[in-house]
Amino acid sequence: MVSLQAIWRHPDDLYPMVKLKLAARRAEKQIPAEPHWAFCYSMLHKVSRSFALVIQQLDTDLRDAVCIFYLVLRALDTVEDDTSISMEVKVPILMAFHRHIYDREWHFSCGTKDYKVLMDEFHHVSTAFLELGSGYQEAIEDITMRMGAGMAKFICKEVETIDDYDEYCHYVAGLVGLGLSKLFHASGKEDLASDALSNSMGLFLQKTNIIRDYLEDINEIPKSRMFWPRQIWSKYVNKLEDLKYEENSVKAVQCLNDMVTNALVHVEDCLKYMSALRDPAIFRFCAIPQIMAIGTLALCYNNIQVFRGVVKMRRGLTAKVIDRTKTMTDVYGAFYDFSRMLKSKVDDADPNAKKTKENLEAILKICRDSGTLSQRKSYIIQSKPQYNATLIALIFIILALLLAYLSATRPTNI
Ligand code: IN0
């Protein structure tokens, strides 16, 4: 639930939030009639709320392929993450997953909650997969095979060096970038992007998730695997979990800043990848998660809260990003503003301050050289909200209309 206090502090979040809520309602009502597609799209909405909306905006063929790709990857992830499965059982499943997707009879029960349903009823995903065009099927099969093998390799291997970290992120996210580039190309809407740029798109997202999720992952019971590379954290503490203890706060933040500096290296490639996209829906699909990632890094940088609780972009800002990201001008504008925000947080006493500033300067230069910054709508760095009677009245009218609409259109059953 979004608090009234949050709306009071950021009144201009309200309109995009209402718009997003209505779009989500509309999308949930547009679930296809055939049972296997109905299962896939309702599962997509359950496992990824806002991202499902962005997928839904793609053209039909590509949308179906991306939906299935997403679910196959979530299923593979569910097998990888389930600590109750022994290695002897897990490894062969991961290695053969690319064949299981062709088999309507195959299923393997694991995971919890929505993921358990996804695994138990995986035949719906296979059935839908078999209806995709062969170009889409081949891309999904190839990436599933390579990802499964990569995950199997890392089941019994710790992330020690920065090279290990990049390799692991390549398997679980970089390959997603390669797969998506193949799907975009197969749709006939885009040229085939290079593997290196596609890989960076995934690495930037995944490294941001790994940084943001430190506390959630370290506190997981049963103990989950950690992906912060020893080569980085061992400069600051003896054990990775020591970062969460108050007495190590200074070291923890320095380590966090080191991780953020490492992630920033991928931004240049990401901007290059996005600037080559031509289809507006594909562009939005790629750009929204990237802006969310740089926004999350800006929030996390130098922020001890990463080791104390959840650090996430507020819902209103997410809604604004989804509403306002349309062109490369918006992307350069957002990357510029978030990088400036990040730069303003760099403390010269931080051991990586010089490197962090260099990485940020390189990003700021690319954004400036685009020549589009003067056209940007700066929704990130804002002055204090200005209230007047009209605005307050408007907020209450919108809220009343929204409540009336939501209660009139509340679904009766599923
Ligand atoms: C994704 C990526 C994703 C989208 C667009 C282009 C990409 C290019 C290369 C690699 C990945 C790309 O985006 C999603 C975003 C997402 O799921 N967001 C969550 C929010 C959150 O906080 O987790 C949501 O619920 O809205 C993403 O994170 N991943 C992903 C997975 C499959 C596909 Cl097809 C696309 C996961 C990951 C591991 C980063 C690749």
C-alpha cells in the first residue's frame, strides 16, 4: 500500500501511479482464452508485477515469445534456488532443461508459492512454447541449454574472483540479453545486437540486484548462496556476513561502494545497446529496467540501509519511470540525473572515490555528448513540492474517482 504521506511528499507521483494501476487492471482482464496461454500470462503477472506490464506492450508474436522465455527462465531459477534438492538430482535437471521444454509430459515439483504452481503445471508452458515460431523456439532452447550448464557449473563453485562474478552473471543474466537480442531479431523488428553489448545489459541488471539484495540473501533460511565476489569483500572484512554488523559499518559502506563502482562499468555498453534499438515497444521494454537499475544504484551507494533493511525505489518513482520512458532522450536524461545524484554522494575519503568518479564522469560525458539533455524532463531531482488549493482538490478528486472505479470493476472471480 502506498501511504498518504508518500503522496503528500511527492504529489506528482500520483498521476503515473493511478495510470499504472489502471493499466495493470486492463492487462489482467486481457488474459487470453486458451488455458495454456491463460496460465502463462496470469503466472507472468504473479511473478513479475510491473515488468509484466512492459512485456504486455510488445507486439503479439514477440510478446508471447518473451512471456515464455521469462517463465522458462523463472522455472530454471526455481530449480537452481531450491536448496532442498540434492546436487545429484539438481545438476541433471539443469543440464537437460532445454530438452524438457519440448516435452508436454515433463514436470518436476519444487519451489514454493507461485513458483511451485509454475513447476507443477509446467505442461502449460511447454504447450505454449511448442506454438511459438521456430526462430523463437531455437533462441529459447539455445539460451536455456547454456544457462542450465552454467548454473550447474556454479552449484559447486564459489564466486571468488571478479572474473567468476562476471562469469556467473553472464550465465544467469548476460545470456538473457543474448536470448532477447535473438528474439528481437527473429521478430524482424531489430538488427542482431552484438553478444558483448547484450551481455552487458544483463550484467548491469543482475549486479544491481545482487548489491540491493545483500541482506535478504544473507539472512535467508535455509542459507542461500551469496554472489558478492571474495576478491572485493575480503578487502574490507574476513567473512561476508560481517558486513551486516554495526561495528563494521564504515567497511561495509566502502565495500558496497566498491560493488557499485564495479557495476557502473557496464553502463557505457548499455547506453550503446539501447541507442541502436528502433522499435518503440522493444525500446521501452529494455530501457525501463535499465533506468530502474541506475536509480537503485544511486539509492544504494554509500547507504548503510542496504545492510539494515530493504532499499528500493519508491513505487511512485517506478510508476513515473514506466510512464515517462519513451525515447533515448529520456534514457540519457535519467542516466544523467541519477549519475549526478550518485556523484554528489561520493566521499573523497572512500578508497574507491577516484575510480567511482571516473566511471561516473564517463557516463555523464556520454549523456552530455548526446546533445539531448536540455529536452529532458527531470523527474528525479526535484525541488520541494509546491502545494496550492487546486492541486490538493485535484488529488482528492482523482483518489475518489480511482476508488469508485476500482470498486466498480473489482473482479468477481478468477
Ligand atoms: C529480464 C530483464 C531484461 C529486460 C529487458 C531487457 C533485458 C536485456 C538483457 C537482460 C535482461 C533484460 O528485466 C527484468 C526486470 C524485472 O524482472 N524486474 C522486476 C523487478 C525486480 O525488482 O526484480 C519486476 O518484477 O518488475 C529482470 O530483472 N530480469 C529478466 C529476466 C528475464 C527476461 Cl526475459 C528479462 C532478470 C535478470 C536476472 C536481471 C536477467
